[in-house]
Amino acid sequence: MRAVVFERFGEWPEVREVADPRPAEDGVVVRVEATGLCRSDWHGWMGHDPDVALPHVPGHELAGVVEEVGALVTGWRAGDRVTVPFVCACGTCPSCAAGDQQVCERQTQPGFTHWGSFAQYVALERADINLVAVPDEMSFRTAASLGCRFATAFRAVVQQGRATAGEWVAVHGCGGVGLSAVMIAAASGARVVAVDVSPQALDLARKFGATECVDARHTEDTAAAVRALTGGGAHVSLDALGSPQTCAASVNGLRRRGRHIQVGLLPSPTGTTPVPMAPVIALELEIIGSHGMAAHTYPPLLDMVRSGALRPELLVTSAIPLDAAPEALAAMGKAPGRGVTVVEPWS
Ligand SMILES: [Zn+2]
Ligand SMILES: [Zn+2]
């Protein structure tokens, strides 16, 4: 098969022929029809993820068709249309037993712990736990956007953020996951404030349901702007970018007893990020992490997509062949995703 391969961190990836993957006994091989490009792929390429072993094939936001099935798999057969959360769970650890597969103790992640989906085929383990059926009427492009950013945003806003109708939700950083969060929060009946440095990103945020926008290029204190626009602060606020500045602004933009949800990854040389803890105590704020979404919790998300309440396909701004993936990957480091690029390995 053809795949995007890098031999060293930060070195330009090559598109070349590699051996086809074989399914594990409990796994499947999926023919990749579409796979989203994400800032996490860029972090992996840069060497920020300790799980990545070289040489490596990135890619974790995939949808496609089951090609081959391991002997122990009972729920899936060749020809099934599927997607998968980027956290693939073991199914047997205490977290999995509690239904929290998104924080599985023995998780695998395509494109991080093993070769991913910037390839014509990808192997996925524990298929009966991890695969999600893609409805016939949903395109692979749309489905590819669910596995990481959209499901991540759904868990952050709905499951972890517990955002409800009438509440204010602030979204700091309107790349792929941020715009997904805007759309999901608006569809949940919340009022949304979007914050970004890019006027184009804010235009998209408005289109996807944000009622207020803060242009961070021309606003010295974005947290104060959010507090002013929301009559005292957001009930729920997401750092969807992942920087010390957006993290602090998200916390500082909350009202009393507000919930900060950290979604954007925060790599730092020391491994820690300063968080303003004084307001966390004084205002009884909650600081909550969000990490993917368990496969068994996808049905409410799929229902909202099926009904048209959520339109993840609107986030997809371009579709490119495998040969264009290295350049698009490199571009993720400069502009963290204005809309979503989908790679189609067979086009
Ligand atoms: Zn991703
Ligand atoms: Zn587990």
C-alpha cells in the first residue's frame, strides 16, 4: 500500500510503498476512504508524543470500509462502513469496565502507538470494542471528522462541560476542534462567544452559531471581553487551542462556579502549564480535562448529525490526495487548522 512515512521527527515525510497491514486476531484492517488532518498529527511528527516510534505513519481521524477481519471478531465483517475514536480501548481494564474507554489504561491510538491512517489501509485492534458504524447516508469525509475533533468537542461541551440551553459557552481558539465546539454548543441551545486571532475563523464561528466574537488580535484582555459580553463570565469555557495564554484566558473568563474544559494539547519544555488558581478557589471554578470520546457514547452525536442539528461536513474545507499530505502536515505547524483538511488515500 501507499503511505505517508517519516523516518525522523521533523524530517519531511515521504509518500511511498510499504507492506500492507494484517489484522490482529481481535482486530480488523480498514481500507481508508478519508482521514482528517489534525494538529495532533503535527505534534507527533515533531516528536512531542512519547508513544511515536520511528519510522512512523501518522493519521488518526479515519473512516473507511472493513477489508479484513481477525478470527476473534464477532461484530464486524468485510464491507462494513466504520469509523473509530482516536483512543482505541482495551475493553478489560477498570476504566473500560466503568464505561470510560476514552481514558483506557491500555489504550492504543492509530497514528501514535502504531501506524495510522495516512495510508491506504490501517490496522485497528479490539474491533468489537472500538469500531463505530457509519450510517449509509453519511459520507466518509463527514465520518472522518467525527473520530477526533468533533467527538472530542462533543465530549468537551456536552459530556464534560455539561453545557445546557441558555448558558454561555466561550470557545478560545477556533480551529477544527474549536469550530466543532461552537457548532455543538449552539445546537445544544447555549449562547456562544468565540475567541480567535483570525477574522476568517471568527466568520466561520459566527456561521456555525456563535452570537458574540472576540478578535484576540485587537483585544488586550480577552478574558475581560468574554466577561463583559456574557454579563459576568461564561458558564463553560474551552481552551480549544492549547497555549498558556488561551488556557489562562479561558479560566479567567468564567463566572462563579464556571467550568473550564482543557481540550487543546499543552506541550511545554517543563511538562507543566501555569493555571490561575486564585480564581479557581475564590470562584469555585472547575478545571476539567477532556480526552476523546468512548465508542459506545457516539449514538447521541450520530443522531444529531442524522437530524441535521449538527453539520460536521461544513467544517471540511478541502480534500487532498495522499501525495499532498506532507505539505498539509507541515502547514499545521504554522496555522493551527482553519477548517478541516481531509486526506483521501485512494484519490
Ligand atoms: Zn485529531
Ligand atoms: Zn481499557
